[in-house]
Amino acid sequence: MLATWTPAEELNQVRLRSGADMKRKLRWYDLVALGVGGMLGVGVFVTSGPVARNNSGPSVFISYIIAGISALLSSLCYTEFSVQIPVAGGAFSYLRVTFGEFVGYFAGANILMEYVLSNAAVARSFTEYLCSALGVGDPNSWRFEVHGLLQGFNMLDFTAVALVLLLTLCLCHSTKESSILNLIMTIFHVIFFGFIIIVGFCNGSVDNLVKPGGLAPNGIRGVLDGAAIVYFSYIGYDSVSTLAEEIQNPPVSLPVGIIGSVLIVSALYCLMALALCMMVPYNQIAEKASYSIAFQNIGWRWAGNVVGAGASLGIVASLLVAMLGQARYLCVIGRARLVPSWLSKVHPSTGTPLNATLFLGLCTASVALFTDLDIVIGMISIGTLLVFYLVANALIYRKYVITGQNPPFQTLSFLFLLTVSAIGFSISWKLKQQWWSLALCGGIMITITAFFQFMVPCLGQTSEWSVPLMPWPAAISIFLNVFLISTLKMLSFQRFAVWTCLITVFYVLYGVHSTFEAEETETKMEMEMAVNQVPNPSIQLTKLDV
């Protein structure tokens, strides 16, 4: 359970279990487009209006900046790992080589569940935005009601199923062609964002940013609460790291693709939020269909259909990238023999993980067919944030203990105290305690990080790309991810507890035995090959005895 693999074993021995190799056809601009396409979904349309009205006010763009900084810090941790270990497993592989097999499996299984649920939610929202683009008022008119099923599972969405299956077939065919399709959709989607930004700035008023209650009517608490909500619009950049086996020149392409996409999306989100608040005073922004109604307020009713069309295009692009990433996670988990090995196979002609893509495509389509959007949305995000938290911890542990060769006690104590201070800050924030308790927890975090940096040297050899100013970026990422987890609803924690029990039972009953048998078989094969390479084994043994 706690056995670790080296990066060399992940890159060579484990990767060979897929049979054929994935084809290295992607370049840095493909990764930027995939990262942007994965993040620019419908999040900004769904969250900007409610956050501006109820939390941040006109300062919602500051909430996006804070959330963007948090996403950037997490992306830095992913980038260093992806350069050191350029395999398709993403966080699963990073945690497996750092904290052992079970932690890697635990993270991989949770993020796979998040992918399937969130992709099903995105697919069902495609039906709603497509109806808006075509002028259909009720999206349920495109769904079929089955009276014998439970409420929330009785509206069958065949449009969502058709979209998921179509993208699944596209991803099975070729990663490069899928990337080109995403590039085209992302370009049009960015142009659409530009249209909204330009119209908002040209037809809006700067006065709306300070009236009626000032830039931040609910103060710093409203801005930070808003940042916790809009952060989920950034989730998706981690999919880029799963394409490491299909990239030309990974040490250059991966940092540009991951970090570049986060920066571009952050800028677009901030400008979109500013445009909305300039068009409409924050207390008049509609909580649903915010941009469509904002266009109606300036006399551009037809633009509501344009918003629906642009959002639909963004949904397709983000769904394509997420499904691309989820298949590669499952493929590498299959290589580790923690799930049936046929899921790890790479098709020799297409160079894609065909079985994993088809299996997860069918799972996503099944959830999207039955499950209502509100039910799915209430169950996602905790697994992704937990994985971001674990990756930041793993980066610090790897740099200071595994490669830095420092005693593990100091680093583990630092990580424990850092997490405790983050939990204390989050509880104080949640319970709306006095500001001194927040300042105390924040001060403890800064003090222990500075003390750790001064007392524990980072002796490891730097990779071709490494996170600057360590351990601060990873430490702040840990702190922020704990804070964001504390903002989630109780349903997310309940789902997480149930899913954790299920995957642990599966690991004990299947994973442990399967991985042991796979390693035993490979050891026997290596011994047989070694014996066959010796011309006369008996003579060789005699020499060894002497």
C-alpha cells in the first residue's frame, strides 16, 4: 500500500504495460488551446451574476483575480511534476511516486468520479444552452419524462447522451484531430468572449462599478466568499498534464501550456465580470441568465441567443478536454493493475487509450441520461480540490525529502502544522469569528513557512523546470485549497465518504492482489530473460560461487 515507484519505472516499465505507445503529436499551442478550452465552459455565465449580486458586488472581478491566483499556484505544482514525470497519469502518477500506491489510487479514483459527474452535468447543461440559442424557452421540452422513476432521475436527456457519445468516438479516433477540433472551437469561443467584453465596455458605465454601494458593498468577506464560488470556473487545467505522453518537447510545452492557459482564462474571466457590472448595477443583475438579461437591458435582445450559442460551443470544448483527461487517468491506473488491465491498452494505430475512452464515455452518458443537473452539481468539486491539496503536499515532500535527502520528520511536521492552521482559519471564517482569530491563523501559516524555509535546505537537483520561491507557492496552495474545501456543501462530504469506502473496499479486495500478481509475473519474466541471455548458466553460477 505504501510502496512507491521511481519516475524511471513509471516512464519505462509501467508504460510498457499498455502495449503500444501514445503518439507524440501535440505542440505547446495545442496545450494552451486545450487548457483554455477545458476551463472556458459555462462557469463564468453561471457564477458571475449570483456572485456579483449576493457576495462581491462590482468587485466580482477581484474575486476572479484571487481565484485565478489560487489556480495558478496549483498549476505551478502540477507543472513541475509533469516535467519530472511526463506520463499520462497526472496526479495519480505524481502521488504514487511520492506517497505510495494507495494514496495515488485514492486520488485517481476520486478525480475519476469527479470527471464522470462533472462531465455529465456539463452535457446536460448543453441541452439548456442549446435551447436558449434556438429560442426554446423550456429545455425540458427536449427531454423525455418517465413517470416510474424517482424525481430528479426521471427526465431522460438524449441530447446530452448524443453529445457525449459523439465526442467519445472523436477521442477514440485521434488525439491530434481532437485537439484541432478543440482549437477551432476555442478560437470561436474566445472571439465570442471578446464580443461580450467589447459590447459591455462600450455600452456600460464606469459609474455602475461604484454605485449604489461602492466597489465592495459587502467588504473583504464578500470578495473572498465570491472567490471561493468562482474558483470552480477554473477547474480543468489539470487535464493538460495527462497529455504528457503525447507532447513534443514536454519540458518546454508543459509549462507554457498549463501556466499560459490559466493566465489567459484569468484575464478573460476578469474582463467578462467587469463588462457585466458595467452594463448593469450589481443589485439589478439577474441571478440566472445574467448576460442575456444584461443585453436586454441595453436593448440588444437578439444577443441573448448569441450568448446561448457561445455557451454551447464552450460546453463542447470543455467536455472534449475533460473526457480526454479522464481516459488517460484510467489508462494509467490500469497500467498499475489497480483496475482490470484491458483498460490500460493503447490502440496501436490511433495511439489512444481506446478501452478507457469507451468505458468512461458510456459511464458519463449513462449518468447524463438520467440524473438531474442540480443533483450532479451538488456532488462535485471536493475530489478535485482534495487532489490539488495532495499534489501541493507531494511537491514539498518530494523536493525536501526524496530529492533533498532531508529527514522526513521536519517536512511532515511542517505539512501537518500548515494544514492545521488552514483548518483553523477556515473554521473561523465559516463561523464568522473575530478578525483576530483569522489574523492569528494566517500569521501562524506565514511564520511556520518562513521558519521551514530557513531551517530546512532544499538540496535536491533542480529539474528542467521547477517552481520558484519554494516552499511558498505550494504552501499557499495548500492553505487555499483547504479553505475552498470548507466552503462546499455537506452533500459533497457525504458523497465523498461513501465513495471513499467503496474504493477502499475495491482496493483491498482487488487492487492489492492484482498489483502483487502483476509484479510477480514481471519479476519471473525478467529472471527468465536474464537466464536466457547467459550462454551457459551453470558456468556463470560457478563463477559467482567462487
